[in-house]
Amino acid sequence: MVRDSLIKIDDDIASAIKAPFLGIYGEQDQGIPLDVVQENQRQLEQHGIEHEIIVYPDAPHAFFNDTRPSSYRADHAEDAWARALDWLREHLMAYGENN
């Protein structure tokens, strides 16, 4: 069962987001279905929140977890890690320069 309150970005949640948002998802994740990811992206756009949403095709939940061979996707995990580090470098550096 999907716990909507934990994964859906509604108007109240969007209005509370004060930082850029990075979302990294597996297309086949049953816990966060693709339609929820797409709706969250629409909410972020509607509220003018800087964001990047990345969806890895055919990747299940926990595709980054190398202790779960059934779900681990090394190529996606490596790319996601590189993107997350780039995101943090960009946004943390920007934060440091502005504060």
C-alpha cells in the first residue's frame, strides 16, 4: 500500500519547501508510482521550486542498494550517485556564496 501522505507533494508541502529539490526514482518502484512522481513534478513546477527529477527506466525500489542483488542496478546507481554529488556541489556552493 502506498502511503500517499509521505510521498505526495501537495500545496501545503510545496509551500514549505525552501531549498532546491532533487528526486531520484526507479520507474518500476511500486512504493512511489510513476504517476505520483509526475504529479510531484507538476507541483514543484507550479510552485516555482527549482528541481530536478530523474527516473531510471526499469529500475525497481532500492536500485541503489548493492546489498539487494534482486533490485540493485549498478549502472543506474553509479549515475545517480554522480548526479547527487553534482547537485550537492552546485547547490551547496551556491548556498555558501549567498550566505
